[in-house]
Amino acid sequence: MIYIGENIKRLRRDRELTQEALAEFLGVTFQSVSKWERGESYPDITLLPSIASFFKVTTDELLGVDEKEKEEKIKSYIDEYNDLRMKNSPYVFEQMSKAVKEFPGEYSLLVRYLEMLIAIKSNINSDSELILDEVEKIYTSIIRYCTNDTIRMWAKRLVCMYYNTLCYKTKKEKYTEKTREMAKEMPKMTDSGDYIMTIINLPDDEHYEACNNALENELLLFMGTVNNKIHYKKKFSTKNEIEAKEKVIKMVEMFYDDGNYGNCYRSMIYAWGDLGRLYFEVGDEANSHKYLEKCAEEAKKHDNLPVENEHRSLLMEGQIYRKRKYGKTMCERMKTRFLNDYGFSDEFKSSGEFKRIIEIFE
């Protein structure tokens, strides 16, 4: 339970200050201070360090939260966040909103709220600029006061990608510049914690796991980077795009020789589907059917995997793939793409071979 209002009132009286005097120091109205002390509202999160500093107490003391109780409740919120994210639940934003209201000075919760705010309020059908002030206010607070570099970089990545969304939606140069500058401030891949963990002196089991984690993340980044290069301003011909995607698939298959593609699984399914579409565009229906069938089979295989499963391939042995739920199944997603999004002709879709492939999704 939070006692911030009562604590502000007690600390203010101990200093023999009026509400007006405290309000003047903090740059707020005395009515705001009065509402805090009556428990009708809470101070803005960006004010907490200033209030705590003024009274020479920690933010925890100011909030009046029992440390053990606080840690347990924060952990429960983070666990709930992870669970709801895994299930792609619409309630995750609601829960993180509740969490940051209860613990306004806890940056591990605030950065998760920021992630959900951007994900939900800047989607394709919304006016993404409506949340600009709130996003920038939260980001400034994290960068200025949070001492955890992981959280700071997490927030920077989120806001960088948010600005990138605004670039596409508004075509305003200021967002392009903000995106560029933020990206330059972020660490290089070789400076990442994932990579550093593979080269420092760790116990064997811990080092092995670190190598597995880094390798899997590198493969996912590799697939994404090649895909971004292919699609950026369409500098690749369709023929070159086919060749590039086939090279990427062969590369990933080399690492996941057990047929379980782990965190790369979804990207691989999309890649097979894209190849089916590309071969159709160049008039090669045989290869189009080949890759569409592979895509459908792997989508079904992925959907039938248990939530947790262990890799058996040579280079990924022992790594655990934890399958996340993203609303629709991969079969549902790819079936929609096949029927509506890939631009196949009615003649192609009416063929017996295509209909047989669609039945795989069932």
C-alpha cells in the first residue's frame, strides 16, 4: 500500500512548511499538494526524485512501501506482464497502467508500461502523435533518473522505433532526425551483453548457455537485417530477392538441423511463404507450390509444438525454445496471407494443388 500523501504531509509539517511553500519549490500549484496529502491524486513520477531530495529521504521512504512487500508485488506484476504478453492478452496494458500507478517510481514497471503504450496506441489505425507527450515524458524520466543501463537502453530502443513509426505515418523530417540520433547513441552489436557473456570467464554450463542465447539472437538479427536490406527501397530484383531468401533459409537450417527453428521459427515460416509468392511473380508455379507447401507444413508443425521444447541440433543442443502466443496461430496467419495478401490470381487459387495446400492449415 502507498502512503505517499501521508508522508508528504508529515515531512512538510516536520519542516514547518506550508503547502504553498512546497508547491513553489516543486513548481506545482498548492491545490496539487493539497490533493496529494488528501490521497485524491499522486505526484507525477518525474517529481518523485525532487520531492525525495528536498526532504532528504529515499523514494522508497517517500512512498512508504514495505521493501519486502514492494519487491514481491513488483515481481508479481512483472510475472503477470510476461504471462499476458505470452498470451497476447489485451489486458496487459490495463495491468501495467495499474502497476505504475501503484509504484510510480519503479522503472522496471514503467519501461514495460512504455512498451505497451507504444505498441497499443501507435498501431496502424491510430494517430500515433497523440501519445507523443506522454512517451517523451516517460522516456526523459527514465534516462534522467534510472541507473539501470538495461532499462535505459530498453526505453531508448522503444522510443527510437516509436519515432520511426512517426516517420512513416507523418513524413515529418524531425522524426527522421530523432530516430537517426537515437540509433547512433545505442551500443554496437559487439558491445552487447549477449556477446560479452560469450567471451568472459564463466562456469562451463553458464558459458554454454550464454553462447546458445547469443547465437540464437544473432540468427534472428541476421534474418531481420537481410530482410530489411532486401525490402529497403526495393533495390533487389525479384530474382535477387529469391536468391537472397533461399541463402538465408539454408544458413538457418544449418544451425537448426533438428528441424526446430526456435526463436527463428516464425521468421522462417514467413520466409517460405514469401518465396512461394516470389516464385509465383516470376511465373514458376512448381517452385511456388513447393515453398507454399513447406510454409503450410511448418506452420502446422509450429502450432503443434509444446510451449517449451528442447533443441537437439549440434550447435543449439540444450537450448529451450519457449513458444509465445501472438493471438492468431501461424496457420491462421499464413492462410490469410495465401488467400488475401500474396496477390495470387484466381486461376492459381482455384488449382487443385493450391487447394490441397490450403487444406494443410485445417
